[in-house]
Amino acid sequence: MKKVTKRAFAVLLLAALVVAGMGVYLFRLVTDGGDWAAFYANDSVYTNGVLNRGSVTDRNGVVLASAGEDAFHYADDSTVRRACLHVVGDLDGNIGTSVLSIFRDRFIDYSFFTGTTTKGGAMKLTVDAEVSAAAYDALNGHRGTVLVYNYRTGEVLCMVSTPGWDPEQGITFDVSDPAYEGAFINRAVSSTFTPGSVFKLVTVAAALETMPDFWQKTYTCEGSDIIGGQKINCAGHHGTLTVEQGLACSCNVVFGHLGAELGGALISQYAEKFGLTTAHALNADIPTAAGSVPAAENAGDAAWEAIGQYRDLVNPYAFLRFMGAIANGGKVVEPSILYGKSNGSEQLMSAATAQTLSELMSYNVQYEYGPSNYPGLDLHAKTGTAEVGDGTSHAWFAGFITNENAPYAFVVMAERAGSGYGVAAPIANTVLQKAVSVSGN
Amino acid sequence: MQLDIVTLIFGQASGTLANISRYILPLVGLAIVTRCVRSMLRERYEPETWAYLYLAGNVMIPLRHWECILGRARSVDGQVDDPSVERMHACLIRSPRGDWTVYNLGRGETYVNGEPVQPGGAAIQDADVLTLGQVSARFVDLTEEERSALLKYRHAPGRRVRPGVTMLLLTVFQILLLLQQLTYNPGAGIGVAMAFGILATAQWSYFAVVRITGQTGFEPEILALFLSTVGMSVAASKTPDDMLKYIILFVVSLGLFVFMCLWIRDLKRVKSVRLYAFFAAVILLAVTLVLAPERNGARSWLEFGSFTIQPSEFVKVLYIYAGAATLDRLFVNRNLIFYIGFSAACVGLLALMGDFGTALVFFVTFLVISFMRSGNFATVFLAVAGAVLGVMLVVTVKPHVVARFETWGHVWEDIYGAGYQQVRAMSAAASGGLFGQGAGNGWLVDIYAAETDMVFAVICEEMGLITGLCCVGSLLALAGFVVKNASSGRSSYFVIAGAATMSMMLVQVILNVYGTMDILPFTGVTFPFASVGGSSLIACWMLLAFVKGADMRANASFAVKRPERFSGGVGVDDDGYDAGGYEGGHYDGDGYDDDGYDGDGYDGYYYPGGRG
């Protein structure tokens, strides 16, 4: 009898399985419950597959999307709708990295404890509808992206990607139309591009930290040079230059030689250190594309790698973090698009390196780009004109301003649009002027 | 006009009340389950004593069961630590009538009053001397009076945690559910209200009658009533106009539960129809296989006009009824082999019917029963091997089972196809949060088979995760209860039947809940008591009798016969217990054979060494 009664414990084995399974279920419910509840078949928050509760506003309360019992609407202003499309997303989930795709659980006000509620969520974003609209207009039909963020608080003011469409109208264009190439992608977070000369900031940081004679070095530019058996062309005929001057006029000969001396591996190492080859996660959940800077194995390739060509690819969001770190004493405050949510920070470089890079970038503006082109902005920046091999180039302009009350870092990238100085810098100026003016300065 | 205003005000008031009640309901559910668990844990589980063995030096061995093994081993019921005694030396068995028989089990020698025990066993009575090897002991049988006197040292449940209060809480739970149904469910009206009313009336009538007859253990019934109530709310959400059928089925279930409890009071009676249960189970399944039309790839439903039954649910009762066994049968290998054959027939027929989920439930129950019966891992291993082959066969033959396995873990990749039901279940369950959207306020119930195969998700959506966990917790509590009771069981029959019942229910919980949530393949098994479905409800209540039959606390269960109450007995509470059903009072002392019982050997009392 005792034996039989002891074997009754077999039942407890099954009970343990029930408990274990419940543990698995609860774990999944905690981690994925929001996604489950946001599923379009959930008639508690959808009416015929259309969200019926929740809203998203910009930092000033401008409605970007709102759901009601009868209809779902986006922002009132058509430019704002287009400018914020990639941040906000659309109901159909066409933009996978958008708030409506990633944070739909917050939009419907889901929580593990209350489930879905009758009122829906009221989400507030850090973006500024006005600044975003200005950026959208400034891009003026170019495919590209404009990113602006407060490097002290992490708040993203502007994250515009083009081309887009008016979500209120829905997709009325032919998706194979080249004018709409990559319309479903937020270029700021999901794409990588050849950086061109903006990458020289990585090279110069590597040189600064590893070459004791950094400030004494000079090179002579005669329009081109043979480095490691490869001909490196320069846009100008610069004569004898220090590294500082070479950065300001973006001399390929200076940086080609620096690259050959530093070696491809070291440059790749610095790109990695600055987070340019890492996939990040905006607000922990929006995935970003990882750039890649493969180490060149010979001096010629290293020269190309050093000037942001070779096989270098950079993600605009990752580059924005790099700018934020330089602006903020080497420590990047992680960007956030959800108002009131901070995402921590990370030390990317020493304060001394950040300080020197900051001075070099200011020098660029003072002696090369012309401060009068950027009135009222305490600008630190670097241009980039990335050749993509077919005669066209990506126009880059990246940096930050140190205006009081407007501590903004920015990245402007216009795809196959021409030179950084000629195309991207004016866009940046327009957007920053707007950003500074709305911030009260 | 005035009426409109009244209606409006009433409507708003009930709306507000219902909103508040959404947060109270799961907490009341939690209180009900917690009270039952507390009661089950805190009550004493004192063994009964049926006889004593006195060894030299006044060493006393109490015999706590009707089936006791004596020997040198630690795992026996009466340990006699002497080198001349075999590890498992002899077996003392008390018939339901109160007569004791001793059997020799091993190579050792056993004597009663100096006479060697023959292979057919020997009767042993009060004051006889039992000799095992070199050790002699005096056998002292307890008379009814003596056992009645001992009763005062045993504690009846229900004093620390009063079942009446728990019943009241259950009624509150039902009122809140009804309020929510009437507020949220546009289809709910007088039919739903009456169904809840009849449910409450039935449960209180049951409580009153059983309480008046002196029983104080109500935890299993209350937990089952709780689950049935939740199931009734799901039925009201699904088919508010069809509540009459549900409530009739519930009353029938309760009636059959009472019948089963009374039936299993008498072990002799139980054993006398076991063989019929074997055949009934196999025939029922075979008839279903032949007659049932194919529905969603399975032939498991018999249709009589608009009325359908699922015979496999009733076979569950028969299977456990026939599968549990008394200790004496456990020593005979051919009994186990017969049982394995019976099980293979059941599982095989279910597999042929295409009811893979139920086949799996039977298979796991089979494993538990055969383990408890034999403890022989080699036997179990062979069975596993055979079953694995069988499962492979099922999987290759039935495409819809294969499809279920292919979807497993990937339901979100196929939201329009094979994952259609589960993604909706997960979405609705998450949407409910801890407290639920309100009974009758869900949408999942409109999805195909939600009220049966995905009932856990419906519960979570409408009544909250807390209520869902309470439902699972109820069954875990019953399982723990059965295990706790096992140590004081009279006969291994009840211990095995109770454990098998709860194993079966737990497997159903595992397959139902985790199939719905994509943790396991979706097999379409019902959740005990809570899934809407007549056959399943009736079968679960009948099975609950085995849990009651295993409840050995004093005065706890009317499924367990109590010792006769003697007017001259000492210290027995005069609690109005009606002894009318008790047949053992006229102990005539002439042996056990006065009604042909066991004389023909059919019942399988094993006579070790005999029958060469």
C-alpha cells in the first residue's frame, strides 16, 4: 500500500508541468503581450481592423495621428503628415520601424495589468512637427534624411526620411516608380550609406589619439597622389597642409596618407569604438541598421577607407550618436523619440578627444565653410560628398551647434544629390534655424 | 418617457457597477480558490486504524489500510525488522465486509496460530497469532465500537475554513458574473439570469443535503462548482439564448456525481462490475468509430438529431473505473498485461477516430495508472515505445495532426491560416489584462471552438488572467489533495483512481491551455469543467467522485463509508449521520462468502504460489 501511495506523486510531476508551462506563458505574456493585444483582430481596440482608440502628438501637442470610434486620422497639415510619416508610421504597418508599428501597445494603452483600456493611449513624441516640416521642405524632393536631436537630453526633434507619401491619402503611387524608391524605409534608422568625407572625423580621431606628432604633421597636396600604388584624387590643389587644415578643406591627399600610416585595421577599430558598425535600438525597440567599415589590408585601400570611401557604409542614426558624443564631452546621451523617456548614455571617447574634435569642427566652419552662411549658429560641422561610383554622390553635412538653449546635433544626408557643402549644408542651416527659433532663441 | 429615464438611470448605474465588479470578480475567485487550498492544506490527514499487530515487547504495528504489506523492507506498511523475515513477506487484506485474510508473498514462511498459510491465503481473526519467519505477533482486529471510539481523535474538516462561507463567496462570484453578463452581453436576458439562478439553487440544495447528513468536506465540489460557473459564463457569452440545455446538463452532472459517490462507497460493488466497464469502454469507442460522421478530420461525435454526444468523454470515466485496482490484483502480471491491452485498444480506437488529443490524454493517464500499478519501469518503457510508434502512425496517417505540429511555435507567421485561432486567442487573452474586459464583453468567443478548445483564453479575456490562473490553480489544488490523501487511503483502488483522475485532468489542462497559447501543438482538448460541452461536463463531474472517494479525512466525504455509529459509542459527535446506506453493521462472523463474493476467483485475488 505504501508503495502505491508513494507513486501517487506521479501526479505532482504533471502538476509541475502545468506550473512550468504557466511560467512560460506568463513570461511570454509579459514580453510579448503588447504585440498580441495590438494585433489587428483584437476587436477590443479595432473596429473592422482599424484602430479605434489612442493618439500620438508631437512635443507641443500637435496631433500626428488619432483614432476615434468612426475614423483614424493623421496630422491636419499635409507637410507635417509627410514629414512625420516615418516616425509615426501608418495603420497598415507599412513602416516597420515606426511608432505605430513598434509601440502600438502604447498607442492602445496596453499594460500587463489592465490589458487594453477603454480610453486608449495618449502618446507624446519628442519630435517637433514644425521643425520636421521645415526639414521635409528643405530636402526639396531629394531622397534623404534629416536628423536633429538634443545632445544633452536625447530628445529627437526631427527624424525625416524622404521620399514618403501622405498617409491620409494612402498609397496612391506605383511602388515601382523610382521616385518612390525606398519610400517604406526610414533612411535615418534602416539604411546605410557611403559616408565620404564625414568619415574623416573618425580618421582624425584615430590619428589624434595614436600619433604623437599629430600637430606637427604636414602633407603636400598637388591635386592627387599615388598612395600604396593607388591614385587618390583630391577636389583641390591644396599645397602644404597641416592635418587640421586638411580636415577643413577635406583634403583627400592628407587623409589618404594618414590612412596609409594608421592602417585599415586601426581605422575600423575606431569606427567600431564610435558605434558606427553596431546595430542600435532607438528607445530599446526600434532597431537600426549596423554600418560596416571593413579593415583595408593594404596602404592603398586604407587610404580610401580613411576618406570614407572603399567599402565604408554608415547609418545616419549611428552617425548622429557620434556627433552627439563629440558635442557632449565624449558621452553620448542615447536619443529618444518618446517624450519623457530617457535611454541612458554611453562614453564613446575621452573628453579630451571630444574637445579637440569639437575645435577642429568649429575650425572647419570658421575657415572653410564660412560662419556667415550659418547666421546665429555656433556651428561645428563636417561636410561629406560620397562618391557612389556612377558619377553621383551623396551629400552629407553632420555636426552640432552649441547655442545656449539649443544644444542640437544633426545629420543631413541627401542621396545622389551633389556636394555636402552645396546641397546638405544649406538644408542643415534651414532646419537648424527653425529649430533654434522654435526653442525660443 | 418616465420609464425611459428610469431605464437610463438603471442602465448607467448597472454600467458603473459592472465596471467596478470587473475588478472585484477575479479577487472573489481568488478568495474562493485560496480558501479551498488553505482548507485542504491545513486540515489534518489522519490515517484510520483498522487493526493492530503486537510484537514481543509490546511493539505495536497499526494497520492503517485495508491492504497492508508486512516485511523487512522500509517501503512496506508494517515493518518487521528481523533477518528471518523477507523484505516483502506477507500481505494482510481486509475485505469490504471486514474480514481479514493473510497471504504469503515471498519464499518465507507464514503461520496463523501455528498453521502454515496455504497458497490460497488464510483467514485471520482477532487474537490470532501471526508468525512471519521467526517473529510472532498477535493480531488485534478492532470492532466497530472500538473504531467508533477512535473516531473522536480524528478531526473533521471545515472547522478552520468554513465551507459555508466559501459557498457564499461562490454565490457572490456568480452574482457578479450575472451582473456583468446582463450589462455587457447584448444577448443576455432572462434565460441567462434563470440559468445562474438554477445553478445557485442546485449547488445550495446539494450543500444543504450533504451538510445535514454530517459531511463537512466540500473543497473538491466547490472548486468544481467554481470551474463550472466560469464555464457557464462562457456559455452565456457564446449562446445566451441556449442556456436551458447547459443548465439541464449541469443538473444532470451534479446528479451523476452524487450517484457515483454513493456507488463507490462499496468497494465490493465497484469491483463486481469492473469487467463490464472494460467492455463498455471498448464497445462505446468502436461504435463511435463506425457510426460517427467525420467532422474536422475526426470521428468523435455521435449525432442524434440536434443532440450530439462525445462518447470518448464517458469512456474516460469507464477507463479509470476499470483501470484502478486493489492491491491484491497488482501482484499478478497477467492483470497488468490485460490492462495494457485494454489501454492499447482505447488509445488505438481514439487514434483511428482521429481524436489525437484525447488519445494523448488517455495515453498519459495510462502511464500514470500503469506506473502506480506496477512501478516497473521496464513495463512502462515498453508501453512508451509502443505508444511512440503509434503516435508516429497517427501523425503519418492524419494530415490535420501533421498540420498542427507544423504550425506549432509559428502561429504568428500564419495568422490567416493554421495559426488563425491561436493568434486571436493570445491577442484576446492579453487584451484582458489581470482583471478582464468583463463577462460577456469579449469577442474571442465568436471564433470557432473558442468556448471549448480555447476556453482559457476566453476566461482571460473576459474574466482576467487572475481568474484564468484560479481555474488552473483549482485543478492543481485537487491534484495536491489527491496526493495528500493517498497516504491514508483504505484501498489502493481509490488511491489509483484519484491519482488517475487528476492526472487525466492535468493533462487536459496542459494540452488545452498550452495548445491555445502555442506552447504546445494545438490538439483541441477540453478544459475540465470550464469548457462548454455536455459530454465533457458530465464526465468531469463523474470523475470528481474518484477525488471524493480518496478523501479520507473524518466525516469529509459521503463517497467514503464511515464506521457504524453506535449509540453507546464514546465521544462520537451526534451529527445526524444517516447510516441507512451502510451494509456492514450486521457482521455475522461466518466468513465472507455469504453472497458468492470472490468465490469464483474472477475477481482475481491472487493466491501466491498457487495456480501454478
